[in-house]
Amino acid sequence: MLDLHVHLLGHLDREATPENIGEFLDRAQALGLKQIGFADHDTYWENLNFELIRKRAKDYPQLQVRVGLEVDYREGKEEEINKMINSYPFDYIIGSVHQIGDWCFDFSEEEPKHWQWEADDLYRAYFRLVEKAAASGLFDIIGHLDLIKIYKVRPRTDVRVLAARALEAVKDCDLVLEINTNGRYKPVQEFYPEYKLVELASRMEILFTLGSDAHAAPYVGRDIKEACQWLNELGVKKIVGFKERRMEKFDLQDV
């Protein structure tokens, strides 16, 4: 099993210390993970300590510990993003969309605004940005593809139609799609992306990776086994890890 979406700092509620890193790695080791990746938000850039993670990883030679970054795609800020991600030798970069314009839509206090949108328009605005993120050439992974459903707003149009161009960009740019299990613990109570989008992506032969989006050590690897079962059911044979911005493919039965 792999978990490439782990947040050491949470929401800045802790510091990066050898002890904290060790808690995450102990949990990964106990679960028998093959690879774990720390990918804190780029918005916490000043608080990140990538070298400390690499140093602590040496105490866990049986674990493949990777250092990544989750980057908020911000339209018009591509040059800034490129400069940031090229300033350190990351193993992978997750591209995510958390805001539409200046609206950071996944904060709990923003839920009422979701219901003020016409649902299809909301999804179109969101997936337009996901498509641009995928086509930007900045990222290796697209994170939580259908995050916009977080507060249970559902479109009238089939979501597969609304997400089609974004998925085509993922495919065309040889990106990896994350199955993010944390959605089960949000109001929507289901993985990102939902099963029928995973099914569509698998038919398109898009590659997958896995992430718990854990913001605390006890949640590392949460429900990853079930995500693997989804992929097995769909006939997916390989799962993707990363090292030095290059894919590492593993047989699904081996992880």
C-alpha cells in the first residue's frame, strides 16, 4: 500500500520535529506501507522543513519515504508556482484546486455559498480550473479530483460529463490521479473521486495513486486498502509511487 498525501503540519497545529515525523513513520511501518509521502500545503511554505523529513527517514530503511508538496493551483500564478516547486528537489507535486477565484470553497464556513450557486455552474467553474491545472505542466498528481462535492451539492448533469475535459487533460499530460480517502470523513462521506469517476478514469487508462490526506499520524493509511479493492475490481494492475519526479509503478497485488 502507498499513501502519498500526508500532512505533517496539519493545519499549522504542530511543528516539524523528529518526534512528529517519527509518529507518522511509525504508523506507516505498523500498517506495512511500502511508500509514504509527506505533501504539506504550499501555503505553509515558510514552516516546511523538507531536509528534516529526509534525515528522519534514514531511521526507517524499510520504508520508502518521499517528500512532496501539495500546491493550490491559482490561475495566473503559474510562474510563481513553477519557481517554488523548482526550488527544491521534490519527489512529486500534487496539484489541487481549493478555490474558485478568491473564494476558498472548502472551509466549513463557506458551505452556505455552495448552495447559492446553480449546481452545474459550480461544477463547471471548478472543473475548468482542474483542467487548467492538469494542462499547466506543473504537477505530477491531480489531488481529490471532485473536491467540489464536499458539502453534498450534486449537479443535475452527469458528473462524468462535467469532469470529462479535466480527465482528458490528466490523460493527455500523463498525470496520475489520486484516490483520496479523506472525503469519507467530510460531509459528502465518500472518497474523492467517486466510484463512477474512478471507473471512467480506469477505462481511459489513467494511472492512479493513493492518499489518505492524513492531517495526524493515526489517520495515515486510512481506508487505503478499500481504495485498492476498488482498483482491483476495475481490473487496474498497477499503482504509482514517485521518486525524484519520476513514476515508480508497483503491481497492485504487491502493495
